[in-house]
Amino acid sequence: MKKSRAKKLVCLLLSVVLALTLLVPALAASDKANKTPILIVTGFAEYPLGNTATGESAFPPETDAILELVAAAAPSLLQLLASGKTEADFDALCDTVLPAVNSLFDPISCNPDGTVAHPEVGLMYQYPESAADYPEGTISNGLALAAIEAVGAENTFVYGLDWRLDPMDVADELNGWVQHIKEKTGSDKVSIAGISMGGVMVSAYLAKYGTADISNVTMVSSAFTGLEYIGRLFRGEVKIDEAGLFRMLEQLIGSDVLTRIFGSTSIVRDIIALVDDLYAASGDRIFTECLIPAFGYCPGLWSFVPAADYEACKAFMFPLMDSTDEEKAALEAKIDAYHEVQANVGDTLKAAQKAGVNVAVVSNYNLQMPPVSTASDMTGDQVIETMHTSGFATCADIGETLPESVTGSYVSPDRMIDASTCLLPDETWFIKDMHHTGFSVAQNQGEFYAWLMTAEEPVDIHSNPLYPQFMQYNNDTQVLYPQTLLRGDVNFDGKVDLVDARLVLRHVRANDKLSAVAQEAADMDGSSTLRDADAQAIMDAYAGAKPQTDAETGTFLPDLGLSDGGDIAGQLEDALQGVTDSLGDLTGGGLDLGGLAGLGDLLGGLFGGLAA
């Protein structure tokens, strides 16, 4: 009898456990079902444009179309290089190349009055329902993935942007989405986030429809005050920055190899000089026959012009337009309406705050901007200048720091940013070394954005010690951490001691697991991998001892990413020789690569001595 009762009791307990196991996901879904839904407005060209009837891609252009353009331009370019480079020679190049460029971009062009020239070209896909209804694998946007993690797929909505359109028309579409989201989810509020150009559209929506339906506004790497280099280009300031070009290449590939290679030749300077000569000789033709027909009538692109440059840009561009007075008036009315919004965006955001809306601005910096204008020395995120994504922070030029006279609590620890001049200095966060839309949910970055998009109470730069005003992003580990992070302080108690070393050793031995930010603090040698040596370095720091680095003391050599053993010099020489050989083959031996070979000998000797 007792055994029978015991069996029944075990069966009952197993049934309860099973029921609870099945109920947990349902409870989690129910919890997220009550969350405020999030609407993410994507940026420029994130959603492709194409012929919606045939499926043919229009923007970005298909590879075959680009190759055809290159093939058409190559003979004329070679002829120009062999010529005396007179005005007639540049005109001959333009006669061939400009029509080919126009043909490439014609499908996405606008009419002179600002309307879309080819109505059959539009977004290749758009999903007005929640992320739960998207085809599997469709969503890759890191911000959207962070929203899904925070509020559930059923409460996450992503608006695909047709960047050609008038922002005031897009505002109408967004209002339709907001009303649909409220009806579908039963929520009385929607959290809205604008990525890049999406911030332009969010600004237009707020100015036109207010904040009665909005709980949170989050501007992420947003162009809500414009792009400086677009303003410069739209007033005719085209300039190739050689130093900026090399810096951007180094940041994109994570190496200065190309800089050293091309620095040993004159090829880059020759190309830049050729571009300068081309623009000097044929600048008007480039604008009137190419840039304006392809992009100059597009209201969406005019939204990128900063307010400070707007009148100057119209004064430069409008006389070059091949359009009637009526068409110019129609285009001007469209772009004037949005620029009234942009000029007053600070007041709009402050009014939203007063209405109880959580407003947050996230801005990235310390990356090279496109080196094609007189604004290329401004720090940014490789796409938009920090001055604009932050709402007018005072920023040092790329690679520089602010003058010593600039002080205060809003100045970044690296002295590159002064946030006191921002539209919203207490609600603006900065991330150093992060690309424009380099969102990742692999570590803790998604948690930061989710915190801003879902905050139910007012939050600012003082609300969470994990997310102070100035942060740093490690592209190798994908960890976001405070710039003031104390190396070695693994438990964040403000000091480096033996407890921190013990925590590192327990992590290395897999006894415990440190958080992503704690691992960043523990990575003493910058190898992005925690090892016993990091614990040793923490103990050295605690003891006030100088870290041992000489091979004779029995410690390790730095991890150079090369195979173990003493042949480091040989590996470097082989690698550099391979680059030399490849470039020689590519150019038919026409480049002088002696500088690169000398660099190989120098590095080989240096590392040969270290490994000996």
C-alpha cells in the first residue's frame, strides 16, 4: 500500500513539474504581451528598391549593371590618362561616362517636382505586421533583435524606408502604422526608434502628429539634424582628402597595410589630382548632367542638408536644375516643409519630454567620415558626423582632442566630445569606435538599446552606472563598456585587488562565468581572451609590481596572431613577400615596391630579435 502511494505521489510530482515546464513559455509570452510595442524606422537603403512587378533590383544596383558602367567608362578613362588633360579631354570623358551613370540610377530618380519618376519602382518587401509574422530569417537588424528580446516578436514592428520620399509623406505612413500597432496590440502607446535616416522620419512624424500615441523616442545614429558632408556637396564643395581616405581604409580593414603599400607609390596622389582636375574642368557638367538628374530632385536626400547650409545649397543647386519655375516651386515647397521641422527639432524633442515621453539620443564617434568633401576631418561613425547624430555636441576633429580650456562634467574622458552643447545634454549617450549601424546582440549592447526603448520612467545619463554618457565599443569582443572602466576591477568595487584576480582564475577554470563587461575589465593584455596571465597582471597591479614582459623571465610573448615557435620573423617576411608578389602580378610589375620590402626586412629583424 505504501509503495502504491509513493508511486502515485511521484507521478503527481512529475505531472506538476511537466505542467510548470509547459507553462513557463506561456507565462513569458504573457509577460511580454503586456509590454509597450516598439516601432523601428530603418535607415537609408536598408530595404532594397526594385521593380515590384519584375523583381529587378534598382538600388543598390545589380553587380552586372555596375560592371557594364565600368566597361563603358574604362576606354575613355584610359584615353584621358594618355592625353594632355585639356578641357576637351575631360569633356570627352564626360560624354561617355555621365550618360552611363544616369542610366544606372534612372530607375530610382525623381521628377523635377520631387515626385517619384518611376512609380513601378518601390520597396522590394515591406511587412506591416509584427516581427512574429515575418518570414523566418528575414530580420537581421540588431536593434530589431534587441527589441524582440525585450518585448517579444509580437510587439516588435519594423518600417522599411523608401529614402526617396518626402519625409512629410512618410510621416503620414508612420501615423498609419502607429494606429495599426495600437489596434493590433491593444496598447495605448508605442515606443518609436529611428535609425540613421529613420530619425528624419521620426522627427517629421512628431512635428506633424505630436506625442499622444508615443511613450519613448529613441534616436540611434540618426540624421535628425542633417549630414555635414551632404550640405557641403550640395553647395558644390567636392574635395578628396588623402589622409582621410587612408584612415577610412585602415578602419574598414583593421590594418594599415594598404596605407603603407600605396604610401610607397604616387598612385593615390595621382588619382586624387586627376579627380580635382576633372571637377575643376567639368564640375558644372557633373552636377547638371548627372548628380542633379539622379539625386538632386529627391526630397528624401534634401532632408540630409543641415539647416545652417540649407539656403546656400538651394542657391547653388536650383540654378543648375533643368526644370520649369513651376516644378522648382513644387520641389521647394516639399523640402521647405521638412526643413522647418529640422530647424525646430530641438523644441519638438523638448516638448515631447514635457509631455512625459522618454527621449534618448545615441551617437557614435572616432571613425573617419567619407573623404569626399571639406567636412571629412570631422569625427563621426563613417556615415554621419557625431555633431549631427548627437544634436550638436562640440567635437574635436578626427584624431584630435578639445582645447584644454574646454572643461566640465559633459566632457568625455578622452577629451574628444563636449556634450554640454547638445540639444538634450542629459539624454544623449556617446559610443566610441562603433560603426554607424554596427548593432550587435551577441553581448550586452542590445540590452542598452532595449533599456532606452522600454524605459517606463524618465532615464538619463545618470540613471544607470552600466550606461554612462561616454562608453566604448570593442569590435573584437562586441562588448559595450564605460570609458571610465578600471582595468582589473572585475567586481566593480572601485579597486584592483586579489579578489579580482581570483574571479578571473575561476572564469578561466570554468568554475564561474564573468559578465561581458567584467571580462572586458579583466582583459589586461588586450587579447580579447582571458588567460592566467590576466590574473597575474591584476596581482602585479595590486602589488605595485612592474609586469614581467621579457622572455628571459619565463613569461609569455604577446600573442601576435602568428603560430607558436621562433620563426616569427620568417612568417612576417613570407606574409609581406606574398603581398609584394600579389601586387606585382596585379600591376604587371609597374609599381615600385622597394619600400614594402624594406619594411619587411625591418619588421623581420625586429621580431627575429624578440623571438631569439
